[in-house]
Amino acid sequence: MAAGFRRPWTGQGQNEGQCLDAVQFFRSTVLPAAIVLMFGLALFAVSARIWLPGDMAGPAPIS
């Protein structure tokens, strides 16, 4: 920090920097990875019809 600059009291104590680092790690690493994994799972679920046998790949019969 710059000389003469005092950080305002936040009530967090010594662990404030660690908490902010954890949130930053979650936002920059975990959250994007979870989004990509969820997209991949949805893509797999939608495209699963490719591997089904021919008679099961069509829509369900109405009657």
C-alpha cells in the first residue's frame, strides 16, 4: 500500500485477503470450468441420438 494510506475498517480482520483471493479464484477458474462442463454435458445429451439404434432414434409413436 502507498505510504500514508489507511484501509477503512471492514470488520473482516486478518483473513480478508484470503477470502478475496478465494472469490477471485472461484470467479476466474472454477466458474468458467463449470460452465464449459455443463455445456459439454448438454451437448452430449442432445447429440446422444447419434449412437442409438435406428428404430430408437426417431420420435416416439403417438398411439
